[in-house]
Amino acid sequence: MPRLVQLALLVAAPLALVGAMVAADRLFASPGRGYAYVERIVLAPPTNEIGLPPIQGPLDGSRPLVVIDAGHGGHDPGAGRAPLVEKVLTLGLARALRDELIKSGGIRVAMTRDDDRFLLLPERSGVARRLNADLFISIHADSVEGNEDARGASVYTLSERGTNETAARLAARENRADTVNGISLASTSDAVSAILVDLSQRETQARSEQFARLILREASDKMRFHDRNLQSAAFVVLKSPDMPSVLFESGYISNPDEAARLASPEGQATFAKATAQAIRAFFARQSQP
């Protein structure tokens, strides 16, 4: 017998035996076996939205709600070098601010992340909007490569260019199913939607700048600022048309002394108290007729 045929038989014989065993099992085995051995698991339908975080503080839903966003997280460490990277530093500062607000009472608080997880930039402000937050603050730490002397905090609001881009983007959203300040855009034309979004964002921008100035005022004697003037940039996390939002660069993580101070309990307490005081002053102003 040719060697090639012998090799073919060696391969085919085991396969034929396995096939015969499977056929016999399905034909003669007891009921409940056969195809029934496959276990079917019903999976939850896919979703494009992340879960909402818990709201802490007063149970009274009429109390103002602040959403605190600790920048970076998960596979995105941000600036700095291990073990003190930006995602660790911002989470510590965010927790300190949350605890200070809860301790003072009267304000509800939620955090976009309270652990080391990654969130997309739109998801961060998206969480705040879905919770109908009254204020959004994103905490970060600055860095300058090769300059360890740079220091000081900075406060950013959305730039005018970012405002215009966002108005156009939101107005053209598919099906115009969004709402701005409680007004549905679903039944409006593209032109009217763009106008509504633009007007809403201009009002929101004014309130964002008011809050940013309060941070500069309340924290100026407690924290060092890199620039005492209000800064603006087209940060994605600030592009909400109906929610005052600021990005707080707490200091330079590239400066070893400043990074160590911000990571210390004393430094975090200073940051939290100054920022919480600005938040309370902001809501006090909003409540005035």
C-alpha cells in the first residue's frame, strides 16, 4: 500500500471514530442529552451609555447638584511619573472636594469616577447632563516638560470658538432629540435649533465665567495661581450648552514640590475648602432674585 494512502487512513480513522460516537450518543442516549447540553445565556442588550454614579449629600432633590470630574483614569494616566501620576492626584483632590461639600451640607455631589477607570471625554460631561447637574467641575494637573519651576493653578472656561462649534454640532444632532434648558429641539428647524443652542450657551458661558472668577477670588489667598486671569480653551469636557462648567488645573505635577503638596492631606484640604467656598458662593448668587 502506498505510503500516502497509509497516512490518509491514519488521519481518517480517528475522525470516523469520533463521528460515530457523536452519532450514537444523539440517537441512543437518554432524553435530555444531545443538543440539549448547550446552555443558552440571555445577554443584556448593548447600551451606549455608561451607568450613572450615586448622588451623595442631602436627600432633598431641590438642593443644587455638583458633578466633580477627576481627570484621566484607567489606561490614561495623564501627566506625571509613577507613582504620582495625574489620574491619582486628581482623584484624591476630587474626593477631598466631595467630602468637604458633604460635610458642609446643603449641596448634593456626584463624581464621574470614584476609582481608577477610563472615561471618554464626552462621557464625563454627559454624566453631569444626564443627572441634570447645576454645576460641573473637571479637576486636572498641569505639566511642562523640562521646566520643574513652573507652578500655580489655572481656571479655564470654554473659549468663544468652542462655543460656536458646539452650537453648530448640537443643532445638527441626529433627529434633534436633545433638549437645552428644558426646551426640546426635536420640533425645531436647524436654524432655530442653532439659535437656541447659541443663546443658551452664551448664558451658560456667563455663569461659567462667574464661577471661575469666584474660584480665583476665594482661593487666591490659599493657593498659588500660575495666572490670576481667567483662561479659556475649547476643552471637550466644557462643551455643555446648559450647564456651567469649568476646568480647574490644580497646579503643576511636573513641579516636585507642588505635586507633593497637592498629594498631601494638607494640600488636598486647602484645595477642597477653597473650591467648596467658591461653589457655595456661586449657588448663593444664583438663588438671589
